[in-house]
Amino acid sequence: MKMRRIIFLSGMLTVASAAMAQTEVVQGVMQGKDYGVTYMLPNTLLDIEATVTEVIYTPGEFAKYANRYLRLNNVSTTPDQYYELNSIKVVPVGIPNPEQTYFIKMRDRSAAPLVELTNDGIIKSINVPYDRKSAQQDTNTSQVISSVRNPRDFLTEDILMANSSAKMAELVAKEIYAIRESKNALVRGQADVMPQDGQQMKLMLDALNEQEESLMSMFIGSYKKINQTYQIKISPREVSKEVAFRFSKKLGIVASNNLAGEPVYISITDLKTVAIPEDNKNKKKVEGIAYNVPGKAYVEITMGKQTLYKEEVAFAQFGTTEYLAPLLFNKNSTIKVYFNPATGGLIKVEREEHK
């Protein structure tokens, strides 16, 4: 579990014990004789989450009799394992930009803001109460495994006592046909014992379907499916059809330089939604709390002729930097500021007047 850092800044060298009881206090960064905290604005990294399903096929015990007793063609008798690329999700993630490092200097008569930073030192909020629950991250990864119930749970004594696999296959096939006849009788209202209501009908049909599916797996085999999520990180810049990673039906996700897989391309186009002055980085005077005005870019991910993802995404790199006026932070009111840790942009600014 990653805990975010939170820093309480004060012009005094002591902190009241009541404040310490409510706030996680960390000593501020000191620059010479100045007291305060150093924070950074982020660059935006693309975290591509690719969901892949590993499919494991196990032939049925009676696969070679599928055509003879059930008229099923093309039933494989060979075990197989392959991968399917199901979905692509793009998540913008902030990484510290050393070129945008700032120091909040505290003076004796200044208001004492509550500054929350991410674990990497990126500014997250000002004067917002710290919530430990929101700082907890669930790192558990889930695997979804699907398979049918063990078909031998439904075998009758006659089937189990059969003296050959061919005879067992024949009896299992007859059991499947009997189940289908029972379902038809229920649906047509011709069963010897009819359900009393729709709910009971559903329960009876579900039970018969489960039996049929399980017994059918003895002929057509079973599939176990395991969902896996891979993360591929891309440092954004304008690119056209750059190989992000490769996908192989036999190996799953492989590296971009592994020619065993089909290339998955990414294109990033700066939409130039923010006008950036030429002297923005060199001549603009730093006054107040710095934040990013992110620009938007069009992101497209393709494989062959298939488009897997296409959206507009906000990036710190394609925007500019602005500043919150220092006069906002005074003793007459409390200004709450929320930042987007992925882009460094403002989410919300709230004012709370003091009584």
C-alpha cells in the first residue's frame, strides 16, 4: 500500500499538539534560512492496460465419438492453448518533471496551508483534509477462470458400469438427448410434473442446461479462460504508428522488438488546444502556486485494420504553466485547491470564508 505524503506548513517552528493529532506532520524542506516545501508538477505518461484472455482447451473424453453419437463435426482431439486480445484501456499517469520543481516559501505572517503531495512529490491538493482511505490503493489483480462443472457428477450407474469407452459415450449421448426432451416438455407444458410458477420453471431449466452443458463437454471438450492485464508505459510525444507492443496468439503480449507477435501501433497527435508563448519557460516570472494548463492530443491504437482505442487525452507536455496568485492564501479565508496528479492541471478551487 502506497501512502501519499502530506505536509503542514507554518511560519512558526512549533505546531500545536491538537493539530498534530489530526494531521500527519512531516518536516518541511528547508532552503537556506527559508522554511517551506518543495513540490513538482508532472509530465503525463500513458499507461496502456491491455486485457488478454488465455484460453486453454482440453479435449473431451469422448471427442472421437462426437460425430458418431451427436453428429458433431470438427471436434478437436488435440489440446490447445492460445490468447485473445480483448480490450485496450489508456490511463494517463503523472511522473515528476524535474524541470518544474517549485518551493513554497513560508513567512512569519502568512497563512499556513495544508499541502498534499503524491508519493513522488507531485502536488495533489492545498488545504484539503487528508483522507487515509483515499490514499489506499488496491493492488490485487484478479484472474477470471471459467469452466463447466465436472461431468462425472451427472453420470448414472449404468454409464459408470459400461465395459468400454464407446459404450459409455453412447449412454452419455442418450442421457443428453433425454435432457433435451425434458427441456422441450417443460417449455411445451407437457412435462409429467410442471413447475408452479415462472421462477420454478427457470430453476428447473437452469439445472437441465447445466447438466447438458457438462455432459456435452465430454464430447466437445472444455475451455478454461484466464483474464490477464498487462501494462505498457509510453512516454508521450507526437508519433505516427509507432510500435507500442506486439501481440501473439500463441504467446500473448510480447515486447515491441519481438517479431513473433503482430505489431500494435500507437499514434499521438498534438491538437494544439493551448497556445504556448515562445518565452514561456525562460522569461515568465514565478509568482504564486504553479500549475499546468494541459493540452489535448488525439491518441489512436491500432492492430492491422482494427482500431483498438481512439480518444482525446490531456497531456501536461502539450500545455503551459500558470500560477495562482499568492494573495488568495490569506487569513481571511481558506482556499481549497484540487490538482490532477496526472497532468498538474486544476480540478477545482473553493473558497471558505472565516467567521
